[in-house]
Amino acid sequence: MKLSAFAHFAAFGMKTILFGRKDPIVGTIILTDKCNLHCKHCSVNNITAAVHPISQIRGEMKTLYSMGVRILFFCGGETFLWRDGEKTLRDLVGEAREMGFLIVNVVTNGTFPLDLPEADLILLSLDGDRARHNAIRGDTYDTILANIRQAPTDNICLYMAINQVNQDTIGAVCRTAMEEPNVRAVSFNFHTPYPDTRALALSREKKAACCAQITRMMEAGAPVFNLRSAFPHLIQNTFPTPCRQCVVMEDGRLSMIPWDYNLAFGTFQTADASAAVNDPGLCGECGYFFAAEYSLLFRGNVRVMADMLRTYLKYI
Ligand code: SF4
């Protein structure tokens, strides 16, 4: 991370903590909900299959930037399916950089070639060993591994959503992260139980067992891009929600994490983060590790601050 970016984030953190400000710093733009997969745990693929035009994405980038967002994620659906004429995902990442975003990350299912050296991190979903991953995501494991090996840069971060199906394969994903030279890190989430996928959610006891396993893998040298200090809060869902520093933009509509697709596809429309909406019920079961990490950080949790400093300087 550049020193200037570090200075910006440090100043933002100080202002947020000292003055209780609610401005966002992390923004996600949903480029499309079109996807080539139909994963078991997914509630959002192909609802509209709309691919949002570049003029709209540019407008959303400008809105987020003007709100103060400097860490940008492009999400889908499948982001590599995004196109507008000659423009591709790579062009969007370049434009985001030129606009001034300090960190630009892309989330993908990894089934397309991963030629995206301009991204800080490519967050690539790998949901277990071959058997469990394929049980959740269809027969894609070998394609994904081949794409990882052919990628031109080592900016890949594996991204595992832990649920009832794959909870025993945390070690396998960590080992893949350790063995594959193009993989820089691995990041976890717990399944957030949207109404149609509640059966996949983990109990607190199971979440505790998963965090213990992640901790063991960290101690064994796995490059885990999560904060151990946030684990107790993730197990008990005691972190402050919603995370007001993390916003999601889809088709001009703004919401907070955990993103509620019911609201996102409703009539809500605003460019004001303080008015962004979310489902309070879902907040109590939020499994997004980074939402917990950021909300604890910006409430002034000193352990999380130190942990984040160490972790982010290592992997970005
Ligand atoms: S790849 Fe992502 S968007 Fe597509 S079905 Fe799977 S989880 Fe949903």
C-alpha cells in the first residue's frame, strides 16, 4: 500500500472514531447479476440478468467517490461477464484508479481467465476441496485451479463462504492458498442466511469451531486475510451493525452491509449513506467478516486496529 493511501485511511479512521462520523470508506458496485453459475448458497444470480451500462457504472463510481469511498469492490453476478461494447472489466478497474480510488478489488467465481493485473486483489470464490466446492458451485474446481495457475500476477485472494456443506474444508482451502504461487491470501465469510438459504447457516457452536480451525491454520502459516481479533464478535454476532462505513450500490440504489437484495431490488434510491437502508433482522445474523472488522475498527476497538494494520500492510 502506498504511503499516501495509508495516510488517507489513518486520517479517515481518526476522524470517524473521534467525531463519531458515519461516512463510508468501502463501496461495492454490482456490475451485473448475470452469472454463468447457480451456486447452492446464492440468492442473487440472474434475477434480472441486467448488465449495467458503463455510463451508469461511471455515475455510481463518481457518487461513491464523492461520498468519500476510497476502497472499491466490483461484484456480480459474475464480474468477468461485464461488457459494454469494447469496454471490459479491465477498463473499469483502470477508470476507478484514474478517478482516485486507492484500492480497487474485483470479486469473481474464477471460471474465466484471470488477466487483471491492475486490480489490487482478485477475490476468487473457492468453497472447499474439490468435492465440496463442486457440490456447491457445480463442476468448476479444476477450471478455477487452471485459471489460477495461468494468471499473470499473484494478486489472487481466495474467498470462502463457510456453510453447512463445506465447514470441514477450511484447512483444504488454506493449504491451496499456501501452495499456489499466484494466491496471495485467503479470506473467509460465514454464510449470511438470506430467506431462501437459511438451511445453510451455521450455529454459534459451529462458527466457533470454524474460527478455531482458521486460527490453527494461521498459526501454521496460512496467509489469512482476516482479523483474529474480530472472531469472538463474528461468532456471537456482537459487532455493531450495520457497518455504516461499508455501502453497496446496485442500479443506482444504495444499501449497507449486509446487503439485502430484497431492498436493493425495491424502490429505494438515494445517494446519501446516512439514509441507506438494510434489514435489521439480517444484521443480527451477518456473516461478512469485513463488515465486522470495519465496524469494530471504526468504533475504536484497539485490538482490531492493530490487527488490521498488520494484516493490510502484509497483503495489499
Ligand atoms: S458465482 Fe456468485 S453470483 Fe454466481 S451463482 Fe455463484 S455465488 Fe451467485
